[in-house]
Amino acid sequence: MKRTILLTLLLFFTSYSIFAQPVLCPPNIDFEDGNLNNWEFYIGGCCPISTPVKSGPVPGRHDLTSGTLVDKYGGFPIVSPGGGMYSLKIGNDTAGAQAERARYYVHVPASFNSAYILIYRYAVVFEDPGHLPPDQPRFEVSAVDSATGNSIPCTKYTYVASKSLPGFKVSPYFPQPVYKDWTTASIDLSKAKGKTVAVDFASGDCALGAHFGYGYVDVSCALFQTHIDACKPGDSVVMYGPPGFMSYDWYDSLFTISYGSGITKTILAAPMKRTYAVVITPYPGFGCPDTLYTQVSAEFYKAIASPDTNLCVPKGQSISTQLNGEVISYRAPFQYQWTPSSGLSCTTCPNPVATIKSSTTYTLTVTDSTGCVRKDSARLSVFETVNADIIKPSDSVCQFSPITFRNNYPHQPNFYYFWGLDGGKAKAVDTTGGITIAWNTPGMKSVTIMADNSLICNEYDTTNIFVKETAVAAFDLPQSGCIDREQILAPKPTLPGSYHWNITEQTIGDTVYKPEYKLTWPTSGQKFVILTVRSDNGCSPPPDTQIIYINDDPPAHISLSDPSKRICFGDEVVLNTTEGRDYTYGWSPPEYFLNNNYYEVKMKAEKDTTVHLEVTNRWGCSTMDSLHVTAGLCCKIFMPSAFSPNKDGVNDLYHPVAIDNHRIHTFIITNRYGQIVYSTTSNDDGWDGKYKHTPQPPDTYFYYIKYICDDGDTYEMKGDFVLLR
């Protein structure tokens, strides 16, 4: 309806729209009620135009036009293009010096502080007989103060038939008529504040009565400061002046900046409101110059559809959810359009209800009152609902004992299932929704399942179960032992219950707890010890089974390397025993041996003695043996390495020791110079450290002895010794 489009400047644009400062439109001034109410109609004669008879609308002389027909002479529409659905035709193509008038009363508010301009559009058809101008067919527009009858300055316009006037054309269908297509013009009523103005539109035939003239008129309700709302700052705004004027000059609101001339002017919308003025100058004889204003502003805002939403829906079912369209702007009212329309309770309301089975993206298009369009979309993603419902076979379970829980709903492929075990250990998990759990600690436990569909839809279920404390079947036992050696079996205390033993080659008849048992195995090999505890609360733990390996003792038997050989004092004797893998050997007394930790050793036979051997294997099993070694002098004598002839009764003489039954043949002592200081052949003598009754100095001396053994063999020895003082 054009009464809602308030025009001062006819503005053309694509991304923005215009609207006037809100002023109530005079009723039916634009004929859009579809009738001629609120208008007054007159008839009379011409020329000049005189219409004294208030006739009301006369058919054929005052006609409301509608539809898509065109004028038969000019070929233009009989309804003003872009104006609305209705226009007014004044007069007809019947000659006879007739005149017609249409009048409308407009009250201009006294308090109105802006330009108050009436915008109208007109089209005329005249026969042009070439008379003098006062006698030619015509169309007149005027405005008078209804109270005084005085004309409002610069508001009277007369359009007469003339091929030479701007905008008039010769009819393409008939030779004589001329016409002017729809043209915009204005009447400035700003100087009539507080007054009621009678606005007249009139047509008249020629004064001689043989030629016709008529016109069309359409009025816009206007006040006439327009406002352009760009959709966003920086948008290009093309401003059009009303067509049909001779010139257009564009300025800022203070007339300090000139933007040039022309019917159009292009500007960029600024973030703040700006006012522009255009001075429109009509052709000579077609009215007075007018100044029209418009405001241009931009508002950046968004249309907001609902947030993207994930919906969980049982398989094969639909779900309903409300979409919430929102826009914050002063440009209400808004038009809403949701697409696609499928599943929506409405497509043009801001908050439709969507009922869907599958994922859908809805696009919201919001058009504000200025024609700006904003879009946003909301994605409704549908995921299949998952279910969680734990089934437990019992309210309690024994510690360490496995128990199986199940989800009452079969598990689905591509779903995720997470079990919370509260410290338990999963013993087994199957793909159909079961899990087997065992707890190592007693007490109340909770089991939780979370069913999840791609981390979108999830459901939880939790159940509790009491874990009863279970007796402990446990004992300490060495991992290895030795045959016929005691092994300590130490059971660990636990809850009240009975103990039951199963032991290789052993029997324990007690069923009560004892802190210790001593076990001895007479045979070697692997021995099993199994303990079963039966708890008084009905919770029996798994049996504890341990293995001890009983090892044989290692062999230990001392042997002489040459048992038939006679052992003499000072001889090195070789002793040995059985060599074994990972055996350790200990010979004693250790001072007799150069190395006493090998299976074969050497000892110095300096006297009769008993040697001992302990052989230990890697398991700590050991065996001992001993041997008495008897040594004699044989055919050897012993020569001391020093003597001290100081008459103290000890080592005062130097002579062979342990000569026994051997007989000395020659015994000589020399000093370092080779001088013989002593010689004898007697077994009973010895050197007293003197030479020719003179004591010899401390020094190293040398001996030579030749003796005959009791078996008749002769032996020689030589060496050195030290004389000490």
C-alpha cells in the first residue's frame, strides 16, 4: 500500500530501503481504500476553469482507475506505476468546454518542524488545436487556505496543450492529441503550518468547445523528510531526485558542501546518520524550486537463528524442538522466512517448532522494514539415542571373586561404552554388553556404565555392590632347600576359617592357624605345598600354591694325588676332591694351603696334621670330609737359617736338626772369604761361633754337609745362614 511509502525523494537502491519520519497519512489521500471517500468533486466549464457545482464523483468525469489497462492515446498505464493499486482520472475525451475538479483537504500541523511537501504524480492527454494559450485544453494544480481562500505561495501549476513543452509527445495512435506520461511533482505546504489547505486537481477542454483535455493523478502521503537505511556502513547508496524537473543540486544539510548536480547522486553510507538536501528546480512555468531532505544511516546487525543443536532420538522416531529466531534492530517489523519448510510448524514465524527424524540445517532469512536481508542457519544434528541399564546378578560378592555385570540393552556398533569399576579389575569384556570384574579390596563398590554415541548422546547408569572381605590363603616358604634339612613353613594370619594343606611327601593334619611348621624332605626334587583356606563368611580365596626344590648335598671326599708316596717333612702334598658346577670349596686349616678354595689344592707337610674340607653347592647344601696327613723325616735333614751363640741356652750351636739315625760324613762352615772356620764328622758337635777361640763377627756364613742315611744312601747339602750377636 503506497500510503506506507513516504516519498520526498524517489530513491532507488538494492541493499537498503527508505521510510519517512512517521506522520499519519490523511485518510484515502492516495485512493488506496479502493474508493473516492474523503475527496470532493466538482464540475463546470472552461476556459478559464470554473467548477462551481459540487457534484460528487460523476462517472466518466471523476473515475477511479485500477488494473493493467493503458491510455488509448498515450499508451501509458492508467494507474501510476509504483504508486499503488488505484489512481484518479479527471475528465474525458468528449469535447464541450467541460471542466472537472477533485479536492482534498490537508491539515498541516502547527508543531511540525520539518518540510511538509505533498508529492503527486500526474499524466495528461490534450488535443492540440493550436488555439491561443488561454483557449487551449489544460490541467491545473493549486492549493489554497481553506479558511481565507488565499493561495499558498508557489503552489499553482497549469499544464496546457503544446507540442513544444518539455515532456509532451504526440500520440502514436491518433494525429492530433499530445500526452505527457506519468510525471512526479511536488507542492510545498511548509508555509501553511497550522492551516487546513484545499488541494485541487482540475482538467478542462478548450474554450471553443471542440477539443478535449483530461488527466490522471495519484497522490502520495508524504512529509517529507525521507530516511535511507543502508544495510551496513560502506554500502553504496544511489539517491534519485523526483523525475520531471529541470535541475537537481545536491548539498549537505547546512548547504556548506556541494555534491554536484543530476537526478541521481551516489554516496557511501556512514556509520552515523547524515542529512542530505537536493534543490529541485522545475521547468519555467511549472512551479517553484523546492528543497527536499533525506537522512542516510547504516545499522550493522545480525539475524540469529538457534544455536547448532545435537538431538538424541530413539532409532526410527522423530523429535520436536523449537527454533528461536532473533534480531536486534530498530527496523521492526521483521519478516521471517525459514527454509526448508519440511518439519516446521510455520515458516514465517520467529520461533517455529521443528519435528525431524534426521539431521537438518534450517536457514533463517530476516527482512527488516527497510528491505535489508540477514541470514543465519541452525544445524539440528540427530543422533541415535543410547541406553544404559546395569543388571547385576547379586547384591554382594567375595573379595577376589569375579562377577559379571551386563547392560540391559544390547551394545550397538559404532557406539562407545565405558565402565567405571571403582578400583576393580576387568577380567573379561564381551561385545554384547557384559563385563566381568573382581575387587582386591572389600567394601561398598559402585559400577557405572556410560553409553556414548560419538561423544554426543550419552546415558549413565550406576549400581552398588558390597564386596565381602575374603580370607587370605598365603604362606612364606623358601624357594629351595637341602635334603634332610629343616625348612620353615610360615602361614599368614587371616580371617577366621580353616586351613587345609596338601604337601608332597608331608602331612599336616592341623586345620587351625599356626605361625610355623618345620618340614624335612628325605628325597630331592620338586615339592608342592598347597594351602586352601575356607573362610567362615563363605568367601574362600583361591588356593596358594608354592613350589620348593629340594637339592642333594654335594659330594665331599678328600684324596691324595699319590696315596702310595711317603710324605716327608717339607714335602708339597696335592689334595683333591670331586669337581662340581657352581660348587664352593673350603679347606682348613687355611695356613697350610697356598689356595684353599679350589677342588684341588697343595699343602706343605711340616708335621702330622688333620685337614678338613667343606663343599657347598649353589643352593647352600654342604658336605664335610677330613683326612689325617702323616709326615716323617725320611732321608732329609733340616738346617737352620740362623743361630745366636750368646750362651743363653737357645740356639747357641749351629748344627743339623733332626739328624736322627743319619751319620755325618763331612760338615764344614766357611766365612764369606772362603776361610773354613769350622769342620766336624760327628753327629754330636756344632759350631759355637768361634774360630781359634775367637768369636766371629755377625755375618752370613756358608755350610756344606755330607751325610749317610740309615738306608745307606749318601746325600749332600749346602747353603747359608746368619750368625747373630
